[in-house]
Amino acid sequence: MNGPPAQSAPAPLAPWASDPRRSRGRRRAEPPSPPRTEHQRDRDRIVHSNAFRRLVYKTQVFINHEGDLFRTRLTHSLEVAQLGRSVARALGLNEDLVEAIALAHDLGHTPFGHAGQDALAECMAGHGGFEHNLQSLRVVDQLEARYAAFDGLNLSFETREGILKHCSRRNAEQLLAEEPDGPAWRFVHGGSPSLEAQLVNLADELAYSAHDADDGVRSGLITLEQLLEVPLVARHHAAVLALHPAIDARRALHETLRRMLSEQVHGLVAHTQAACGAAWPVEGPLDADAVRRHPTLVGLPPALRDETQALKRLLFQRLYRHPQVMERTGIARRVLAELFQAYRAAPQEMSPDYARPSEDPARTVADYVAGMTDRFALREHHRLTGQRLFEL
């Protein structure tokens, strides 16, 4: 009787990978936790956090109650982690760090996706602003309350650096004043994050383009024929039909997107290997900090990058700006704006942890609203206003 197939061992780390034995450490020093590496420990803390569990009820494109099979922030994060780990293994990068960043990259996202983010940004315009990447860092640095010795999750520098994908200059300078060698350094002084962080950035884009195309067709808001206007999709769809002429449309789309992602992954690996080889053609003392002093190295070959951008443009025009999506987006923005104003006027309506007096009451309200799931936000809006804007 044959046993299960053997699992391939992780490849040795490339010289420019983030070596967990050389981590820059945590904001609050802790003894090691063998046999886990520092980045495995980060991943475990993220998976057990409240913010991670809430992602299951947060919008990706379609609001949570609209269908059981549409992606949520949680399933999106899992897909990014899977894609990232596959590429990291091929490149000799730190798989555990990639997974930790991928699982945490959306922890600061508001309910209702980008509509919620835009609404909170408007509400916070006079109070320091709101950025979801910065909010993700705020969640893991301050807002999670699980440990006796510190607030937040006390993650390693490398994971925090990857979480802070974007940051305005003003906010970066403020972070840098509080933590001079922290993850905001590159937004003020220039440079790049680790290759693992760069990889998650691109894996995020590839994952959401593929699964938003799938969800868009499933929803009926875009058609397969519209997707076939994109050469990248059309090429793989034609190959699927040539091999399987009797295949049904749904399965053909799945196979098309699977093949498309495979091409993107192979292209990403080849392009990044070539970029790293060109950056350091002679063997020498290399480490993750050498990457930080170099322009971005993780990417797609130019032609494939252009085709991928064409898919993103089509999704923006035909799906994200679809009248039905825009109508729901407008309602979602209203829900969050009215919740923000209601809690500002009556902070005692928030949970006890947030209702206590605060030095920055607007930020406290933003933290509370940003942490909500779609359905909790709708229930709270109905409780406070008596209006039912979506059917749950």
C-alpha cells in the first residue's frame, strides 16, 4: 500500500532572504519560543487574534450577506498567503514571514471594503486621517488586547515592515519620531522593504484580480465575454477550450484563472531571480538589508505586467464601478459616517473598552468602527438610527 506523497522540504534561504535568526527583534524584548522561529511565532499570534477572526465577516467586493461563496477579507488573506508561500519557496525566501505578512496585511481594513475606508478617511480628515495599512499596524501594535505584558501582538520588525505597505509622509514622520528605526523609515528616507514584503504586495494584487474576476462573473455583474477582452484571460481560455472542448462555462473559467495565475507565478519567479542576479552578480556578503537599500526587485516580466494591468483596469471599470456596486458603496459609506457621528456624540454607546475617556476621542471612535464586521456595523446602525439600509 502506498503511503502519502512526500512533502518537499523548504529550500535553503537565499542570501538576500530574511533570516529569522537575524531578526531585528520586537518592540518589547521577549525570550525565544523554540522550536518556532520569530516569524512562525508572529504567524501564530496573528491567527489567534480577534482582528483576524473578524475578517471572515468583512467585505472584499461583495457585502458579506450577499452570498456564501463570495470572497471575504479572510479568504482573500488565505489566498494571498498560499500564493505567497508557493513563490517564496521557489525563490528561497522566508515562507513563514511571507505567510505572517499575508495573513495580517488586511487586519486594519474597515467593514464594507474600500467604501468604509473612504468614509472613515473623510470623517477623520480633521483628526489625523485614516489609512488602512497604518490601521493594520495599529491593530498589531496597540489594539489587540491578549497579553498581560504588552498591548498589541508585539510582532517582529520584519512582519511589521511588511504590514505597513503604504504610509503618507506625515504619518511616517510621526511614526519615525516614536520609533526611529521602525518600519516607517523607508517612507521618509527611501529604500525598499524586504523581498518577502515585496512578494506579498504583488501576491495581493494577483490574488484579488483573479478572485474578483471569478466573483464578478458569479455575481452576474460582469460576463465571461467581458473578461475575454483581456488578452491574458483570452489566451488561457482558448487553451482550455482547445484541450477540453466540451467543458462547461463555469469550470472553464476556473481552469482559465488557474492557468493565468500559474503563468503569473512562473513569470514572477523568473523575473525576480533575474533581477536579484543582476543586482548582485558577484557572490559576496548579502542580507535582507542589502535588499532594503535597493529599488524594488520583485515583479513580473514587462509584457505580463502590462497584461495583468489590463485585467485590473477592466475590473475597475466593469466591476468596482458597476452601478449596483456603486449603489451599495454609497449606502455603506453612509452607514459608517453615521456610526462615526453617533459615537462621537454619545461615546457611551460603544463597548466599554472604547467608551472610556480618551485623549483622542475621534481616533478611538475610528478604531472602534474600523474593527467592526459588516453585519455588526449594520446592526449597530439600525440600533442607533432605527434605519435598516441592508437586509441581513
